[in-house]
Amino acid sequence: MVAIEHLVSPSALPPAPPTHPTKSLSVLSWNVLLPNSVDGWWNYKMYSPPLDASSAHMAEWSHRSSLIRQRVELINADVVCLQEVSPKSFEEDFAFMADELGYDGVELFRRGRFRPATFWRKSTVDLAAPPVHKDRTLLTTFRHVNNNSDVDEGVNWHVLNCHLQAGKQGGRRVRQVHEGVGAAVKLARRLKEKDPTSPLLVVCGDFNGGPECGAVRYLEDGSVGPDFLEDGEAVTSKTKKMALSAPLTDVPNKQELGRGPAPNTLVVQELISLMIEEGTDDTPNLSADVLERLERIYYRYATHSDGAKGTKVMGRPDVERWLIDINGQVGRGSEFRRAAREMGYVDPPEPETTGDDGGSDASGGQREQQRKVEQPRIALPEDGVLSLEGFCRVYEGELREGKFWGIAWDLATMGEALPDKGVFEARYDRMYCSQSVRPTVVLDTLSSMPCPNKEEPSDHLPIAARFQ
């Protein structure tokens, strides 16, 4: 058994062996956490405990991007795979990758709000084929550049950057990795590799699931069948088998590292046990403790008299005051949208559109030409009332969308901070390699504090390795 060098961040990956530089590749994978600089505003809510005025800058992109730049520069991988970058500000947010760090090659995933992006230095490697975009996976294939700045025609390295679907979407996650790995094999065949079923392949990214996840079982076992259940549902109607000749290797979990199981990469405040009523995991309900806290909060805001019952309820001014306290302004956040509907706001009917001929039955290309009508913005009804039950339903909706961090921040800001139960840890970020590839160095990043924090700009920790 050949030992693998084990490093712990902060540390740099060693350079490629000078004798065989084209037979080695280093890869860094990191979910850097949306919002970036433009898209989204809620990042400050992910810090625990809530940031005070002196530390509020830590949640700003200028500070977070500086930490990201320093970490990427230190690790110094040949290929950098990021997840959760925003297309709205991508070029500006990550200009430092080329301008300061020399990663002048880049491919941004073509669709979605939360996108993967892969970077490389063209002086070291360059594309051997056009990138392949599948469902939330991005395949880039590289060849090393020789001393004459020419692309080496001998060895192809395939890197699959993944950000699999979150939530109760086990079947889709399986399809995503199945398509992504299949795309690598198809490309290896097109490039006439000696054994396309055993390419030099690295699969990495945010898998949004642990060892119980069908996508993970597919990669590590080589197949997954209809008897495999995730969240109580089959992940496939028929057996899906990888096109590779052997299952992939879980790189950070290799025994040769000599440090036990791979460390967790998602380290956040433990909230689930505090927020969810026991026995309601499938359709979670708020715990009795959280409901009691929300009731106390509600009556602090409620100043509107309910004449029929002689009690106080939250009128529009009360709701606006609450929204400003938790979100900084009225009109943003899912709490606002839910509250508006609880107060009686109803979405207007879809406006009819007409084609160029005035008819209403346009189809196909005609629909592309139909007049677009802007939907009116959601608004709090002028005379609307948010009841206690409606107020609690707002937060139950947040709970069912997995926004535990947002609820915790709101409660703390409104004087009802939850007790500290330590951290929740999981290994959602993973790195695999095919049987033709051998990891020689693995870099772990550790944190005992909830992330993000003053040292970690994301709720996910980076993983990196060198291969040959």
C-alpha cells in the first residue's frame, strides 16, 4: 500500500514531479457560497452568532472574496472547480483569478442561478476538447502544455465539476452524475483514448448528500437500482450502471492517508434538533419551543386592535417594522412574500397575450414574439392583518425550504436567540478519481466553528488533491 501525503490547510499542494509533469494534475474544489457581490443580500444571516457592527464587513463580498483569493493562491492547484458562482457578476467577482492568480482559462456553466465554474492556467494545461454542459455538471478535458507552450497530444485529463440538486431530489442527483460520467466516457471515445472506460477522470464538487445519497452510492458502487430508496422514494426505475470499467475512488477517504475517515466539509450551526418537531422530518413542523418564541415576538410587534376579539394583531405598519428588522427593508425576502399572502394578497391572473395577428392561439415560434406583460410587484395589502397563526406559517414555510439559518438569525435579532447546540457537520463536498488515477497528495481543511466565520468565507470547506 503506497502512502499518500496528507496536508492540512493552510498549506499548498506540492508542484508536479519535474520528471513526469504531464502525468500529474492537481485539483481544488470549493462551494464558495452565493450570494456573491450582486445576486442576493442575505449572506449576513448565515453567520452565527449574528455579526455586530464592528464585524458586519465579514459578510460582504469584498472581504469574502479576499479570503477566497488568498486560499486559492496558497493551494495553487492546476485546476480550480468552484460552485455557487453568480452569472450576474461573475466576470467582476472572479477577475482576480486571471488578473492576480494567473488562471486565464475559464468555463462558466451555461444555465441557472447557482453555477459551477472551472478555472485553469493555460501555461500549464489547456482544453483538449470543448467543455460539456449537462444537468448541473461541467466537464472539462485538459492536456498539459509542454515547454514550447504547445499542447501535449499524449494524455487527456477529464475533470467533472458538479453541483448536484439540493433537497428531496435523489433521483435527479443520480441522473446528474450518470450523465456527467457518461459524457466523460463518450468524450474519451471521441478522442480515441486507449481505454475510454478507464479515462483519467476526477469528479468533484458539492453533492448535496452524504453516504446515504443515491448519487454517492452510484459513484462508489458502480451502479444503483430501483430498490435503493432516498427520502423514502426510489432514485431510479431501472438499474443505472456507470459506463466506467470500475467504480470511482473516494479520494479524501483513502485508508493510505492514515488519519481515519475523511473530515466533514459542511460545518454549520446545529439547528435542526432545535427547530423541528420530533417525528415530523418528512413534512417538518416547527418545534413547540420555536412556536412559543414566535408567539412572544408576535405580541411585541402587534399594535393593531382586533375589535371583534379585543386582542392585538399585526397590521401593515407592524409587519413593515418586523420586515425591516429582519431583512433591512420591506419588499425582499421570502418572509415578505409569505406574509403578504397571509394578509390577503392574491397573485393577479396571468395576463392574456396576443400574437402579431391578434389571435390568442399562437404557438411555437409565435410565442417567442408575443408581447410580454410585466407582472405587478407583490405588496402588503393596505388594510391587511397578519394573524399569529399566519406569522407562524411564514416561518414554517421557511423551515420547509431548509432555511434554518435564516430562522435562527431572525429569532436572535428579535430577542429570542436559540441555545447553542454546537455544530452540524456533513461531508457534502467530495472528490473522486477513476481507477486509472492515483492520488498522491490530499489537502484537508478543518473547522470546529460554524461556517462562514472570520476565517472561512463559505459554509463549505475546500478540498484539494494531486493525482498521477
